[in-house]
Amino acid sequence: MKRNLNNVCITGSGNGIGKAIAILLNKHGYNVACVDINLEDAKKTIYEFENKVARSVAISADISIISQIKKMIKEVVYSFGSLHIMINNAGVTRTSDIMKLNEQDWYWINNINSKGTFFCLQAAANQMKFQKTGGRIINMSSVGARGFVDVSNAIYAGSKGAIISLTKTAAQQLGKYNINVNAICPSPTYTEIVKKLIKTRSLEQNKSENEIMKHYMRDVPLGRFNQPEDIAEMALFLSSESSKNISGQSFNVDGGLIPS
Ligand SMILES: NC(=O)c1ccc[n+]([C@@H]2O[C@H](COP(=O)([O-])OP(=O)(O)OC[C@H]3O[C@@H](n4cnc5c(N)ncnc54)[C@H](O)[C@@H]3O)[C@@H](O)[C@H]2O)c1
């Protein structure tokens, strides 16, 4: 896929989906800034990069804190000269029934998933506007925002729904700066978040972890569990020139689970 925009920043890329995106984009020649609250994890992602010609940098930032977001953008620009593609991937959740969720859960999940995504998008868009280069913003939502029945919890579903709405409005308001904004909605993807979810449900329901995984797969027409690399392929497409006329959209990567 053709690449005109080169410099990428990926939040939460020390593990899971963000890490898979970072590795794939590096392989395709992008300069990748790996951001994580855990700097060591971000560094470990970079150690796995196979393309040693493309530039890379590991950055520590907690994306729920605006001052750290601003510092993160400055570090990307300092390292690569500009920022072209912002991938707002960092997100958190825990498995819980709606009746057991509390205020602390609400603030924890929304501060990272909703507030963090918004202020990363705003800071990145400001930088892209200043550069006059245009750019791409990719937000990580979830099929939890589309009504997936086994979503980890209701606050998480709401935080991911906010990301879909933000994606639509941001695309409308940032198009004049040649910035495309899209979202990806993965179904359960085999990362630490999902391993924890499967473990909790297996204890709650007194079923084996294998049975829980089969249960998740019951309505998936293609019959496979998402791997982080499946999500990375969509992020690569949305970063490339092939998607230059696509904006304001949210794409499920879910094996056909929720047709839209
Ligand atoms: N795994 C799934 O099944 C699934 C499905 C749908 C959507 N998603 C979304 O995809 C994204 C990535 O999920 P994952 O499964 O790879 O998770 P993960 O837990 O494996 O990785 C998340 C990474 O984000 C980092 N992080 C957490 N809080 C942060 C913060 N405040 N600032 C910076 N970094 C922070 C963590 O340190 C970790 O490295 C999330 O937004 C998640 O909601 C995941």
C-alpha cells in the first residue's frame, strides 16, 4: 500500500493491539513513536521492529493527563520533525455486571478511553493543522459500542460509543485541514484484556476458559478469534494512501459478528 504520510504516534503500543500495529507499520517503513504509560513495554515493542532503517522512539505518557499528551506530541515532533498519523489506541476496562459498577470505574474508564482519546485527537490535529501537511487520526473503539452482548461492562461500552460519535464530528470539522478521522471496532481480540475477561467469566460461570472462548465464537460467521494482527491490517490501510478519501467511518473487524 502506498505511503505518503510517514510519521506515526501510537498510544498504548507497549502491548496487545497497539504493539501489533506498531510492528506492522514499522515493517511497512513508517517512523513509529511507541507511547505507553509503561515506558519499558514501549521499548520492548521497538526491540521487536524488523525494519531498522525506519526511525522509532519510545515515549512514556499517561494519556489521561493533558500535560503529558502535549509533551508526547512535542517529543514525536522533536524525533521525526512532524506528526502525520495519530493512532489513539490506549484503552482500559474490567469485567463487571452493570449493577456492580461504581463511580471509580466510571472515572477510570472514561478518563483514559473518552477523555484521553479526545485530547490526543485534539493535540494531534492542532499539530497537523500547524504543519499544513494534512494527516490521519485513527481511534480505537470496539464492537462493545455496537451492542456486542458479551462486552466487558456498560461503562466501557459507553466510552467506546463516545469514540464513534467523536470520530464522526471530528471528521466533519477537520476535513478542511485534510485530516481524515476514522475508527476501528474490534471484536474480542486475543490480548491481555481479553485473557483477563475470559478468566473472570470462566470463574464466574464455573466453565473452562476454552468453553468461554467457544461461547464468544458462537455468532462469528468466519469462526476465528481476532488476533492483534487482524486489527493492525486495518490500521495500516487507514494510514495509507489507499484510504485517502475515507473519513468519519467506524469499521468493525469482527469476523462478521455484527453486520453494519
Ligand atoms: N482486546 C480486545 O478484545 C479489544 C476489543 C475491542 C477494542 N479493544 C480496544 O483496543 C485497544 C487496545 O486493547 P488491547 O487489548 O491491546 O489492550 P492491552 O491491555 O493489551 O494494551 C493496552 C496498552 O495500553 C496501555 N495503557 C493503559 N492505560 C494507558 C494510559 N493511561 N496511557 C497510556 N497508555 C496506557 C497499557 O500499558 C497497555 O500497554 C483498547 O482501546 C481496547 O479498548 C480491544
